[in-house]
Amino acid sequence: MENPENLSGSSLGAKDREDILRQAFLSFQSASESLVTSYAALEKRIADLSLALSRKNMDFDRQGSFLEAILKNLSAGVLVLSPGGSVLYRNPAMEVFFETTELSLLALLETKGLWPPDGREEAAFDERNRSWGVVRRPVPGPEGGPIGYVFIFTDVTRIREMEEEMARDRRLRAMGEMIAQIAHELRNPLGSLELFSALLTRDATTSEAREYLGHMTTSIASMDRLIGNLLYHTRTPELQAGWLDAGSFLGRISTDFSRMVQSVSRSRSARTLTFHSVPAQPPFLLNVDEELLTHALFNLLSNGLEALMGLPLTEERSRELRLESLLSNDGSCLLVVKDNGTGIASDVAERIFDPFFTTRAKGTGLGLSIVHNIAVAHEGEVRYEREGDWTVFSLSIPPKRVRSVSGNGNEGGVR
């Protein structure tokens, strides 16, 4: 722009000078408005960026809080170390780990080959009756090198226990297969012994011979029951169910077991044993596997007999064993075995149905476990309770397997 003094001294008139000044003012005004508009747009852009940044910060805060909540509630211990070995972070679960070790953290990691960092990234070790697995991972920095290391400590004690249980189960399965083969091999000659014993008993002419044969029969039955327990333990009971008269069924069991009681009483005359079998009243039918249910009841009766034999010789009281059957109000059948023998200690009562659990020096611990399995196979259950001096086991058969019998012998409805 030319100097106003030059303009005033030129040939331009006053009107021209006014026009020039007016144009200059309009240009300045337009430039100012453009500058104001640009500034307003810049302010809006800055405000938008500030809002976006604020939202991002809120998102980061939420994510950080969420991550912190996750780390605090993890059962695994999380530890972050700097490249120099300083602790940058550790979650609360690490306190559980620290309680299990007497070593300092870095000393422990050094003994496990995880510090200072090298190629190894995983380790497993035991510390104070706990098993631990630890994983180390580097945290990469912007230039590619590690800016720290994350360690994750996991309590794998239960996993180790489960692995041991699986290995034990495999061994038990193999043992069960071997036991099943041996038991099958033993049952064949045992059946021959039982047959010959019955033939000899029929031909025996003296009471002494019949007594000896009675002992043989009792021992054979005991061996057969033991082999049956082993077989039933190594396989899941499969029902071959059919309807049978409860009275006749229980009568056969009563007759067979009475012989065993008589044999035991003769061999141990210092004890007087009484066995009662209460007939099924009213008459009813059971849809059961006769062989399995017979085995279950013989196990319960044999346990009761052992409990009676365990009473002191000097104790003067009756020794009674009872087999009863009754129908419950819900239509189920209860087969009850009770004795007034030594009883079961309260501190072991919860374990009596566990396999291999026994309080007897010569027991296998399979009898009650197998009774439980047979009851479950019939969709029933077996229960233990104490009634005064009586030890009571009740084996239930569900209503759908029970049918009443009318007076003329025809089948009635399900009770």
C-alpha cells in the first residue's frame, strides 16, 4: 500500500481516496470475519477432541478397573517384575502363594530356573504340601525388547490329585479284571464242593458226620458269598428282574440262613443265638432280581451275625437277629435286618457304605457297599439307623416294583 502522504500529494482526488480507504476497510473486515470463523471452527475442533479424549480416558479407566477387578478375583497368582527384578504389580492371590514358601520370591524363581530370564518359560514344583505351576511371559516394549515379565502362579494340587485318582482307578480296574477272572475260576470247584457236600449230608448216618458236613456247608456258603462280593464289586449289577412271591422268597432266605446260624451256634456253644424271620404280611409280590437281592440280604444278615458274635462272652443277654418285611404307606417295600450286637461307632457310621471300609480285622469292606449298589440297581436305597440296642438296616424297594396279592391269589393293584 502506498504511503498516504504520497496519496495526498498525488493527482488522486478526495473521492478516489475515500474509495480506496473504503475497499481497504472492507478487505480488513472480511479478513477479520474469516479469522473469527476459523478460530470458532478451531475451538469446536478442540472441544470435540477434548470430549473424545475424555471419553477415551473414561474407557481406559473402566477397562483398567475391569482388569483390576479380574486380577483381584483370579484364583491364579499374577506377578509383574521389571527387567531388573523389582516388583511392579502382584494380585491378592499371590499372598496365598507367599504363605506356602519360606524362600524370597527371586530366590524361589532362581531355584526353579525362571530367573534371571532365559529360554525356559514354564515350571512345576511342590511347596509345603501344595503343587504349583508357573508360567513366565515377557512384556514387549515399543522397540521390541522386554520392558517387564509377567508370572502366573496356578495351584494345581487338585489337578495332581485327580491325575493320581485316575491312575489309581486304572490300577483298580486292572485289579478288578484280575479278581473277576480268579473269582470265576474259584466258583467252579466251589460249586462242586457244594454239590458233593449236599450229597454227603443226605447219606450221612451219624450226628457227628452231619455236624462236620454242616460246618463244610457253612464255610462253602461263606466262600461263595465272598467271591460274589468280589464279582459284584468289579461289575455294575445288571438286573434280571421278575415277579416273585415275597413270602416264599424270604422263607427260602430264612431257611438257608438258619442253617448257618445253627452251624455257628454249634461251633461256639458259649453263645446262644436266636434268628427270627417275620413272614410277609399281607402277601405281596416283588419285581426284583432274586439272585442279587438274596446276596444283599445275606450280606446284611452275615454282618448282623458277626456283630452278635463280637459281644463279650461274659455279657448275659439275649443275642437276636431278625429279618422283617413290611409295606410302607407310600407303597414301597422295606426289607429290614436288625440285631442287638456290638453296633456301629458313631464316628464311622457315615463311611460304612464306602468300598473297602471295614472295622473288622478280617473284613473286606465290600459287603455294605455291594448292598448299596444292589439297592440302587433296584431304584431303591439302603439306610442305617440305631433304635436303642438295635442296629437296623432297611433296604427299600420302590412302589412300582411292589404288587399286592388278593386273598384268592390273583394280582392286585400297586399299593
